[in-house]
Amino acid sequence: MKITLNLLSILALINNLGGQEALAAPDPGLAAWHLDNLYPLATERFDPVVNPNGVASHLHRIVGGSQFGANYNYDQYNGASCSSAAVQADKSNYWMPQLFWRENNTYVPLKAGTRFYYFLHRNSPNEPVKPFPPGLRMLVGNLNAKSYGDTGLPTGALNFICLKNHFSTPNGDTAGPDFNFDIDCPQGLVTTVRFPTCWDGVNLYKADGSHMKYTDNLQFGVCPLSHPVRIPGIMLEYTWQTYAYRPGVPLRNKLIWANGDTTGYGLHSDFVNGWDTDVLNQALNDPDCLTGDMTMTACPTLAMYMNLGTAQNCQPERGVLESYTDFQPLGALPGCNLPWSSGSKPACNPNPTQPTIPAALKGTDGSLTYSGPPYTNSTSSPPNTWTRQGCIGGQTSLTNSFQYSDAAMTQDKCQSTCGEWGMQYSGLLSGQYCVCGSDVDPGAFHYADSNCNSKCAGDATKTCGGNGKLELFRNPSATTVIHPGITDPQYIGCRREGSTGHALSAAYINYDGMTIEWCKNYCKAQKQSIAAIEFGRTCMCGNSWTNGGGTPYPQNQCNVPCKGNTNQICGGSQITLSTFNLTLPGGGGSGNPSPSPSSASVSASSSATQSGVVTVTKTVTITGTCSTPAGRRRNHRDMKLFGQVI
Ligand SMILES: *[C@@H]1O[C@H](CO)[C@@H](O)[C@H](O)[C@H]1NC(C)=O
Ligand SMILES: *[C@@H]1O[C@H](CO)[C@@H](O)[C@H](O)[C@H]1NC(C)=O
Ligand SMILES: *[C@@H]1O[C@H](CO)[C@@H](O)[C@H](O)[C@H]1NC(C)=O
């Protein structure tokens, strides 16, 4: 029996189920292929992805290429003589666990019709959808899951649809998060699994699945920057013939996956790529194949490879491990798979013996990393140059990051600051903000360039990001901190003063004879490990940054000569500090002896930053109250940025 669900009805069901708003967003690149003719290839305990050259823990129902066996490598699978999928250019294999009807201590393997979708949705019309890389393996779902949350999957990645009168009223079907429907499903139970569509460009399989990611909303939307290669989004769909075995009987408590799971949430699915890459690539670039939701036969490139007869007669050419017949009752699930609804998996006593794998079904396994031509250019950058990486957003976008603003921001200024601080990523935001970071947050996403449309505040001919979106540049050579103009080995850069008080709170002092050595010696006498100077004459000390201060700032914002030595720089005139780490290894300092505690008596409490009357006797001239009352600092335009999350 052939079940044809149309795309929109499935989407409608998914939407009803998950409250997703996928349909609300018009998708410029909407296109999808579906293939309705996939025939069963084998039902056996193999999973070359999870158990290479071993016996899988439970039974799978497999469709696709005839080279399927205990191992997987692309060349072997791609060379299969036939596929049970109608398009013979696709020698991939697809599988789900076998579903059983459980009644009166018997387990009946149900027959299923199989079909799939390839969603080819793009976030922007020109975004390429690439063929699967040779050797790609994917596993979706968690066979131990006992709730949807356990699966770790986005809403809608697994679906169960009870078909009632699908052909006359497709929207009258019932969707659920699991297979325990309280009704019978007179036209079958559909289980669907959606595979992620974003690949990291490097790894062909990782056991934790981290080589693949979903877009930011499952099907539409954008790929994370960490996974820049967009591939077709497979939705594998099995329609189980519950109606043929037990017509009229509600499904609840009657179904069990091959691994013993009775909740339904243990649904999982695998894909191993066997596609003829050239054919798939041609189809993905054929305008006649991208006009909307179509069957694969409507795509002229793929129609060339259609052969239903071959698909129907395709048999595993290396033999099979075991075989089971649909609807033939068994006394137990193959393997150690007792019914399991909660808690830890029930053990078997004794453990059932494993079948022996015939030699023909074993073989070499393919590489786990991709070594062909690069799928994307986005990470390549010539040394010592900043290369545009695109418009990104989402989460924090950059890790280990700091940001600052400049009313005359340019791309060059931001890049130069990030380089100074040894940060290889430089991102511009909303025209006047610069964000420097050491890496891209794996959760960040690429957006269309049109989202980065803010003119740079200091150069209207260029764009500096957008609202909540970073215009990202990368210079892989920016790995060392250079502090131009300051050679003191203890110098740790131009940094920001605190927003609610001084950036260092243990002591501070104003002195018109201020030099770098003087401030360092003062802080050593105060037994503090960090010294900072601003306004050419204010020295402050502490063991850690306070009041939100200490974040990196562009070097050129520290530009005020020291009052006691105009050849030295002592911070900035507004909110920036020249900072020194007195405990840096190898930092010998000037060698000047510390002033003895008796030569300067300073009363500075840990809250001296607020009102700031400092009394110093003998060696130091006091010039009055703190010259940087909090009220004045608060007026600076970038104060409001503190705590802003980008
Ligand atoms: C299971 O047993 C019950 C009671 O004897 C019977 O009504 C039902 O038909 C049996 N189910 C199957 C699948 O044989
Ligand atoms: C990568 O660079 C090559 C050569 O410059 C270019 O032909 C190709 O289109 C680029 N690929 C992508 C994905 O940008
Ligand atoms: C100062 O240097 C020490 C030793 O290298 C280091 O542990 C500490 O983190 C540094 N402190 C600052 C504020 O840079």
C-alpha cells in the first residue's frame, strides 16, 4: 500500500504539535523532493554506524543500497549493484528500528511502507545546498529515551502520526509525541525522523552527533557558523501497518520498538551516504528540480536514474545476518530486549547468544574525517589579513569576548584593536560597537548579508554589522598580544575604568609627579598585584578588577602623558587605564626600591573610590578630592552598554 502524505499536511501536523511557526516565515528557497518508492532491503541486527563489524543490540528495518552489511565505507556502498530506493543513483542506506505488536506474550514484526523527503530549503535564494559528503554517517535520536526531552532533539524532529482517513481529510489525522495513541490507526501509524541539515565540513561521523546540527528552526532558518555546510534535510518516514495486523484495536500499550522501548521515544534512525555525488550535485543545481515540493521523478536529472523494478527486486548482495518475516510472531524480541517503559534497561538472564557474522558481511570501515576538496571557503584566511566571514548572530556569537564603542568606529579600528589583544575574530555591531573574541560561539548562526546593513559611524562607505548581528572578520595570525608603544614587560594593556567605581578598589592616589615606576611602587607598598593609571596622575591598586572595569580597550585610547615623565603614557583622559600586572613572571620592574611604608602614609579604604578623600603625608602633594567622581564617569556615552548581551 502506498501512502502519500502531502508536505503541507505533515507540516501542519508538526506545527500543531510543536507550536512552531515554520509556516509563518516565507521561505525564499522553498524546495523539497520526496521519494515514495523505497522497498524493504533487510531486517537484521546490523548498525554499521554504531557497531561497525559487530552485531547490533536490536533489529533494524533497512532500505537502500545492496552493499549494506556490518561495516560501512563510501566506496563500497556507492558501488552497490542496486538500491531498494527507486532512484538508482542513491546507494545510501536508511533505517529505523523494527516495530512490533506485542500481545499475549508474542511479538509480531509489523510491515511498513517507507518514503522520505529531502528538504532543500535555503535561508536565502543563493545559499548553496551541497551534496552529502562521501562517507557521511548520521544517527538521530536516543534509543534509551523515555521522554521527548531525553531525545535531545528539537520539537518536530521525531513525529508520530495516526492516519485515520488521510486521503479525504488529511488534516483529520492525529499527531502525537509518541506512538501510544488511544485509537486505532485505520490507515497506519507514521513514524518520522528528521535529520540535521548542517555539517561541520570535517567530521564524517562523531558518536555524540556533534558533526551535525539542525538549523535554528529545524527546517527553515540558518546553519550555525560551526556547521557551515548545508546539505539536504532528510525526513525518513515509515508507515507501519498496524491496521493490517490488528484492525480496530487502539495502539496504546500494544507497540514496542525492537530495543524493548514501549514509550515510543526510543525511536532513532540512521543514514549512511551512498549517493553518486555528481548526480546529486547536478540535481541540487538543476533549476527544474528546485521549483517547489516535487517527487524525485519530477526532477529531470534524477528521473534518469528511476527504476522501480530494480528497486523492488533489489537484495542484499553480501547476504544477510538473519531474516524475519513481516507478521510472523516471535516469542521474544531478538537480542536482549525485554519490554522497557522506565528506569534502567532490564537485564537478561541468561544473555541470548549472538549470531555469528559471515565474513562477507564484514569489511573495512571508512574514514571518520573528510579529506576531499573543501566544501566551504569561510574558514580560510591568508596570514596577517582580516577576511570577512559574513554576518552572524545568535547567542553570544563570540567567546572570550570583550566589546567597546567608538563614535567614529571603522572596520580597521576594530580589527586593529582585536589584533592588539590577540583576538582572531573581530566583529562590528550596530555601526559603532566592536567585539573581539578568540572563537565563534558554536551556537552562532550565519545570516544573510542584508542583516548587516549599519553604516560604520566613522566611515559611511562601509558596513559595521547590524542590529544584533555581527559583521565578522577573522585573522588567524592574531594570536599574540602586542602593546604598541609600551615596552614595560609588566604592561597588560589599555583597559576600561569601572562603571560604578574604580576598576581597582584597594587604594588610589593622585600625584602630579606620577610616573609608571611611581605607581607600580605605590601599589607594591600597598601589597597589591595590579596597578593602573589614568588622567596622567591617578594611580589605583588592587588584586582583582572591580566595578565592571578591566575590560580591554583599544591601545590608542590610552594617550595621556604621565605628569612626572611626559615620555610615558599614564592612561586616557576619560575612561581608560594603563594597566600593569606586578606579579607577571619575568617582569623585573624598574628595580626601584619600594617607598618604605613610613615615607607615605595613605589612608585608603576598599571603598575609597566613591568619595575619594585621600590623605598622603610627606612625599606626596594632595591635589584634592578624586577627580573622577562617579557622576562624571557615568556621563560617558558607552556606560549604558555595560551588561548588554549581544
Ligand atoms: C490475545 O488473547 C486475547 C484473549 O484470549 C484474545 O482475545 C486476542 O485475540 C489475542 N490476541 C492475539 C493477537 O491473538
Ligand atoms: C571557494 O573559492 C573558490 C575559488 O575562489 C570558488 O570558485 C568557490 O565558489 C568558493 N566556494 C564557496 C562555497 O564560496
Ligand atoms: C598577572 O600575572 C599572573 C602570573 O602570570 C597571572 O596569574 C594573573 O592572572 C595576571 N593578572 C592579570 C590581572 O592579568
